[in-house]
Amino acid sequence: MDLGLQGRGALVCAASRGLGRACAFALAREGVAVTIVARGREALEATAAEIRAATGVAVTTVVADIATTDGRAAALAACPAPDILVNNAGGPPPGDFRDWSRDDWIKALDANMLTPIELIKATVDGMMARRFGRIVNITSAAVKAPIDVLGLSNGARSGLTGFVAGLARKTVAHNVTINNLLPGFFDTDRIRAVVGGQAKAKGVSYEEALAERVATIPAGRIGDPAEFGAACAWLCSAQAGYISGQNWLLDGGAYPGTF
Ligand code: NAD
């Protein structure tokens, strides 16, 4: 299936590793020139080189913290009028809500709610004027089924989800869609670190801790980031213009509800 994206341009945030990287890769395979943002230069340049070698598309790198005003300005200076915006940033740490200060909440809100909203604000009017735009926010399965220790994430991402639900109904008439992708359990550096921590805490091997977690997933395995990237690319396709304001769960069937 030709996704009709050849020659488009995308700004993909937090894309040197993991799910953001997979989205950038999948878009590049469809002929989309990608601007990728991450904080560390080394991993970002390595990812850019791999994408260029595999796809031949133009890849621009921006070393920046997307959760800061300066970081967003640098990303937008490099890619001022994207056709596609993939919002992503690291998730907040786990913990007990009694220990979280106002600053902890502000950090989570900045990274996982206000940064995507600011980037949407900076790009959506241009997309509507050009009559094509695809905005994908990487959120979390925790938006649908909260994870108790991830209260900062549950709260901040739900705020973004609520905001987007309203805006997505305004933009779609201009062929600009806004949707959220909700990852369940994907094989990324972040998840490997989480599983490693759980293994240490329980005094079991990494493989044992992973198997315990995977046993809760009907698919019987961890997700491959490439699957996530492919879903993102399709949601950005020319054919997906009638889908807006949706929360698409990619979790191997783990969410137990009918809807
Ligand atoms: P990861 O740690 O493997 O990769 C994160 C990437 O984002 C890296 O390239 C890192 O450099 C970059 N990054 C992080 N914060 C940044 C910032 N402020 N500015 C610029 N770059 C930044 O993580 P991942 O597993 O790919 O997760 C991506 C998002 O999805 C996170 O918000 C995470 O909480 C969420 N999530 C992931 C899973 C999963 O299964 N992997 C599940 C639920 C939610």
C-alpha cells in the first residue's frame, strides 16, 4: 500500500531511540524527509545516519530538550512547517503521589502535556492552510488503564488527551488529523531499564522478570518498536484523513475491555 507520503516533511520529537526513532524510520521509508530531535548528539546522529543509509531521505538533526522553550524553538527553526508532527518525550518517573512536589508535577505536565500542545499550536494553522496535516501524540496505555505508580504520567497524558479530543474535531475539516498512539509494552531502552530494575528488586534474572510481565499480555510477547512505527506511518497516511481524535491502543490485547 502506497501511503501517499512521498515528499512530505515530518518533525519527530524524542527520536534518537525507542518509539520515536521507530516512527521516524517508518515515515522515512515512505519517502518523508524527517527532522529528528533528541537531547544527546551521539545517539541522534547515529540514528540519522542509519535512516539516511536505509531510506535515502533527507534527515535533519536537532540536539535539544523538547520540553524546554529553547528546545522547541530550535526544533521549529529547523522544521518550521511540517506536514507531520510526532509528539514524544521521555515519561515521568514512577513513585508515590505523597512524595511529589509541585515542581515534579510541573515537569511532567511540561514534558507530556504542554510541550505537545505548544508544538501543535505552532504548526496546526499552517497545516490547515495547506490542507494537509497529521499529528500523532505518543501517550501511553496508562491513559486507558492507569498504572498506580505512574500517577504523574496518568495525569499529564490524560490532560493532553482531553485537550486533543476537542481540537481534533476542529482541524479535521481541513484534512488535519490529530490522534494519539497508546503503547502498552514495547522493547525499548526505557522498558529494558524498567524490567532490569524489577529483576534486581525481585532478585531474579532479566529473562525471568520479562517472562513474568509478558505472561500478562495476550499476544504472549513484547511489542516490536517497528510495529509501532508502522502504525504511526499509516495514521499519517493520505488514506487516514477520516480518523481524528482517536486513542489507538497498541498493547498486544492487554487491555481487557470490549471498547
Ligand atoms: P526510550 O527511553 O527508549 O526513548 C526515548 C527517546 O526520547 C530517546 O531518544 C531520548 O533521547 C528522547 N527524549 C526523552 N526525553 C526527551 C526530551 N525532553 N527532549 C528530547 N528528546 C527526549 O523511550 P520509549 O520507550 O521509546 O518511550 C517513548 C515514550 O512512550 C515515553 O514517554 C514513554 O513513557 C512512553 N511509553 C512507552 C512504552 C513502551 O512500551 N516503550 C509504554 C508506555 C509509554
